[in-house]
Amino acid sequence: MQDSLRESQTEKRWLTALSEGDVSAMGGLFELYGERIFRYTYRMLRNRTDAEDATAETFLRVLKRSGELRADGAFRTWLFRIARNLCIDKMRQHRLIELPPDAVTSGAEDRTALKVAVQQALAELPLEYKEPLVLCDLEDMPAREAAEVLNISVPALKSRLYRGRRALRSKLGGVVEKSDEP
Amino acid sequence: MNRKFQAKLEDLAVDLYAGGELPEELEEELEAGAFNDPELCHDMVTLRQTVEALRRSEDVAYTEESHQRILMRIYAEGFDIRPKRPTPNYLQFHLPICG
């Protein structure tokens, strides 16, 4: 609680400085959100280079529109929305030129088969199910905020989230059950 | 209340149970109710296992190399955003020591 309060005060300070033209304030915002945005874009794109590009582009777009910034608490939602739109653009490009995602097993010998299976199943889900799962279950974002990022109502988000979890279970087949067997 | 609606409510209860969103007393009641209903029990258990497996599945590594590459892309557009974290030595070019 204390941490989030401190974080929001820090965010406000950086946003005010940035809106007044202090570009170096973005360094602080990048420290606050750079890693989260990278993780989000990586979860969406499953490719490190694309995730790095999308993260950099997200912050560049903020910099280019820094005059429009308001320290009203909606910055994080806006940031995720920009990142989301960039991910969707990249996914469209991938569909056209068929770039392969990073192999989920590469360099990750310590991952369990279940983790790999879950990530593969998640990657195969339709976007309308995958997005709420990434935001709510992996990013741990509150439903109201996730709904704002996706530009849908909270009931619509919950409906997609619950359907997505059931779709993920179907994709996984009996893998989850087997993994719990002694 | 018709059966179709009742089934929808049961599904919603399972969804909330799987995500850990049910209040404790309702969770216990649902578990008790599922004791004699193998189908409901299977639905509850497998969906909760799926959500737990998903939440445990992520290990995206945000490496120092990725951090630096993202910054380089931002610098390349002419924005010096001055990160608060210094660049580690192994990612810097070293000048030859003269003399």
C-alpha cells in the first residue's frame, strides 16, 4: 500500500516535469514502467526483439505527445493502451510475413513441461481471450483498469476472462490434471 | 428459476471459484455442494488448476541487454532520457589505456 502510494507520487512528479518539457523525466517513468511494459509486450508477442521494439516505441510515443500528459492517474492505462496497439500492429505484420516467435523452450531447460504447455496454449488462444488473461492473470491488473486498457466494459472483460480460462483449459487437455498427479 | 439460468449461475460460481474471487464462506459452500456432484467437482478442480498453472507459468526475463537495447532505440530517436540506473561496465566500450 505504502509502496503504491509512493509510486503514484513519484509518477505524478515525473509526469508534471515531462509535461513541462523536461525530457529527462522520462528516465524516471521508464524506470517505473519499462520492465512491466516489456513483460506485457513479450507476453503478447512471444519474441524478444519485437518486445524490445514495442517497448521503445511505446515510450517514444509518450515522449512525442508529452504536451498532452496529465498527472491524473490514467497514465498507466494510457501507456498499456499504446503498448497494446503496437502489439496488435506487430501481430498483423507477423501474419503477413510469418516471423517465427521465440521458441518457448529455448534457453529454458529448467522450465517444466507444464509451463511450456501453458505458454503454448496461451499463444494459440484468440486475441479476445488472450488479452484479458495476460492483463488480469499475469499482469495482475485490476479488472477496471484492464477493461480501460482494452476499451471494453468490466462485465465484458470478465466474460472474456472467464471464457478465456475455460478455452485455455480445453487447449491444455489433461496436462494440468496430470501435472498434479503424484 | 429455470434450469438453464441455474446452470449459468453454477458456471459463474465455478469461474469465480477458479479465480479465487469467491468469499470464503461461499467457497466452502460450493466445495460442500460439489462433494456429491462429480461433474461439478471436476469442473471446479480443473479450472482452478488451469488458472493456478497460468499464474505460475510466467518467467519473462527482463535482461540488462534488453534494457540497454530499448534505451539505445530511444536514444537513436534523439531523446536523452537519462536512466537512473548506470550502464554496467560489461556493456560499455573501454578506451585503451595509454601511457
